[in-house]
Amino acid sequence: MKTAILTGSSKGIGQALLKRLLSLDYKVYGLSRTPQVSRENFIPVECNLLDTNKLVETIKSIEKNEPNINLLVNNAGVGFFGPHEEINVGNIQTMLRTNLEVPLILSHLLLRILKKNKGMIISVSSVTAKKISTHGCAYAASKAGLTHFHTSLFEEVRKTGVKVTTIHPDMTKSNFYDNSNFTYEDEEDAVLLEEQIADALEYVLTASENLVINEITLRPQKNKIKRKNPKK
């Protein structure tokens, strides 16, 4: 059985990815700050990804007991939006650390075993990594950094058999926008579903052995967002 490490597994897109990995017969270690319930082939790991010492300790512990780690899925992400001068400095740091620093550290920690097992790294970036994003400058920068990291990393490790893929979803019907002043337009052709991100994951994982899918961009037919009604 292949073994995967998945970040942000407790909700949203992460839950959809977890279900899909389990259906594909992966043993999954799910890292999240939120307590999760274990089930067959799922080992929940409560971990604050921004506590670097704890993160390193956690990964080393998993690796010590799991010689068949084949897959790293960097899914955990956070976004704060608005005019750049209005975004809290701490929130800027949280975005850069969660969206970019953590995937870099995890890739660093797991590359040797992934090379040994000819494994794969898949990261959930964002369509904003590829376009101008007003009122989301720092978020887009963090995701663009992740995408560029993957582009370079693949060229570095491809000769070892490691595959590297970046998924760029557009607006997805999930809890990601709970703390934003805007959200998705709830029309069928104006928003992606979490399961569609899982479909992309499965497509990458089940592709022919000789094929590397470096990037996938997923977009709904229509480009719509809506402002939330201000709380009274």
C-alpha cells in the first residue's frame, strides 16, 4: 500500500482529497490543527504547520515508521484579501508561511524518501498565481511562489523519478471564503466543486507511468463573485 501525507485534511478541499486518496487505496496521514477522527487507512495528526520544530519532528516520526511514503499533497492554504495597506502584518506573514514556506519545508524533509520510492509531490496552488490579483496581492504572490518553486523543483528532481504537479483551482465552493467579505456566486457554472479538485488529483495519480502532468488549471465557465452583506 502506498502512503500519502496530506496537509489541511480536516475540511474543505482537503476533506475531498482525503476521501479520494482513501478510495484509491492510499494510507493517509492527515496533518491539521483541527482534531480529526481516525478510520481505516487514515491516521489523523494534530499539528500546527507554522510551528516549524513540531512540524519537522512530526514528519521525521512518520517517516521513521513508514518506509513507503510515495506522495506529498500540499493542500493547506489561507487567504486574506483587501487593499494591501489594510491587511494586517500578521496575516501577511501567515499567508506566506502557510502557502509557501510550509510546502518548501515539507518537500525538503521528504525528498529523499520520495526519490527512493519514485514518488510524487502535488500542491494545490491557485489560479491567482497566474494572473494579476488586485485586493489579493500578497495571497497571489504566495501562490505564485509555490507554482514557481514546483516548476524549478521538477527540473531538479525529474531524473530521479519524482513527479511534481501543481493544481490551480479558480473559485471553489468551500469554506475558504468564510472570513472574507466576498464569496462565490452560487450558480452551477460559476464555481468549482471540491470534488472536481479531487478529480484532478486522481487524474494526476492515475496517469501513465511515463507521463508527468506539471500543471492543471481548473476554471468555471463563468467568472463571478459576490459581496457578502455586511453584518448589522
